[in-house]
Amino acid sequence: MDLKLYLKEQCQLVDKALDSYLPKEDDLPFSLHKAMRYSVFAGGKRVRPILMLAACEAVGGEISQAMPAACAMEMIHTYSLIHDDLPAMDDDDFRRGNPTNHKVFGEAIAILAGDALLTQAFILLSAPELPGFVSPERLLAVTREIATCAGSFGMVGGQVVDMESEGKADIDLPTVQYIHTHKTGALIKASVKAGAILGNADSSQLAAITRYGEAAGLAFQIADDILDIEGTTEEIGKDAGSDQARGKATYPAVVGLADAKRRAVELMEIALAALDPLGAKAEPLREIAKYIVSRKS
């Protein structure tokens, strides 16, 4: 398949849906809604929502069944980036090649824009028209899955351990593994699990998709660690080498660059093997797993 074309087409579908689900800039309060849309439409690749749509189709579902939840996941991901860039956390000046939200709108509005995007995600997940696509039981399971992956046992918990580990020389591999599987991996795993649930997956299909998500999620963050070392600022959209400069707990820092690359490839192979029972419909998921490891941005 032509992955580049697939990603472009899916990204366009997600962007169109996001535009319809987000408040408009001319809705009060203007500054808040402008800040929300600024970061959502700052050029993201929409990896998480596209994974959700692909997982839904891989188990025999239709994109329409998963699109609202896919957009909710992108809102949560964007909120996390806004807060991650704040001076109290990573203090980044650029994200996706653009000035970070707090550099444009100020810290207070950036915090509130993140808060509003997180809340908007659950407004979307609880929209009254959604049960027309899926059963209330499956929608409840998806909402719980997404909430769990975003909270203290998922992304937020990973962010805390990441911050507390920064600059420490004695960080071990289990700690790095915890950070990566929670801060980044949790949203990726939840994206594919939610997509499968919304596509009415049976227990064996859901198990296969979950194994894929666990491996692909960890591979994604290891690839990010590698890009921070080998990529340029122009390629990755933020300051290259920032992880090393801050003393971040990363795979290359603990096991070395060569072993980190080997582990990323191993995880890709695990992800691919997990999809064997799903046949040709899972081909987009296979290609995305390969892309995750080989990407340059």
C-alpha cells in the first residue's frame, strides 16, 4: 500500500472532523478558542487518531464508528503537548516548527487551552449522537480506556516520573521503560484498543490489537529518543538534542544508541507478528509500525 497517500487522506479526514468538533475562534472566549485551535492545527501527523481509525477497520468496523473518539484522542494528545511545553515542565520554545502555545498566548491561556481541550474530548465522547454508531456498553468501555490512559496511571503518571528522573545519573532501564510506556505508549495503546472496541472486535481481535499497541507505543518513544540525537531541529520541529541537554531518561542514555535502535526494530517485529491473525485488513497498521521506527520527523 501507499502509506504516504493513506496517511495524507486519513489526516485530511481527521482535520475536517476536528474542525467541526472544536469551538470556533469567533465563539467567546475568543482568546481561549483561538489558542485551542492554534495547537490542534499546528501541523500534527495525527498518528493516534489514524491508528484508532485503522484499528477499527482492521477488525471489520467503519471509520465513522471511531471518528469522534479519534478526534477526542487528538485533543487529549494536543493538551498534553501544550502543558509539556510550559516553563514549569520542559520549557520549549517550538513545537512542530511553530512557537509553542505559551509563547504565543501566554502561560495562563496555554494552561487553560490545555484544560479546555481535555474537557472537550470528554464532551465529544459523551455526545448524544454517538450511541447511534456503537452500543452504550462499548462507548463506556472506550471512555474508560481513554480516561485511564490519560490519567495518573497513564500519560500524566509517566510525565511525573519523567520530570522526577531528569538530570539523575542512576536512572535504570525499568524506570525508562515505565516513563515510555506511560507517557507516550499509553495513548498509542489506548488508541488502537479504542478503535478495535468501536469496531466491535471480539476478544481474540482485541487481544491482538492490544499486543500491537503495546509494542508500537514503546517503539514510538524509542524512535523519538533516537531522533533527538540524530535528527535536526528542522526535521523534528523542536530543538534537537534537548533530551540530552536536560539529562532526560531515554533509551539511548541507558543502553546506548545502537541497542536502542535494535530494540525499536524488535518491537516493530513484535507489533507486526501480533497482527498475523487479522489478515489484509490490518495492512495499514503494519505499515504504520514500520513507519514509526524508520521516520525522520
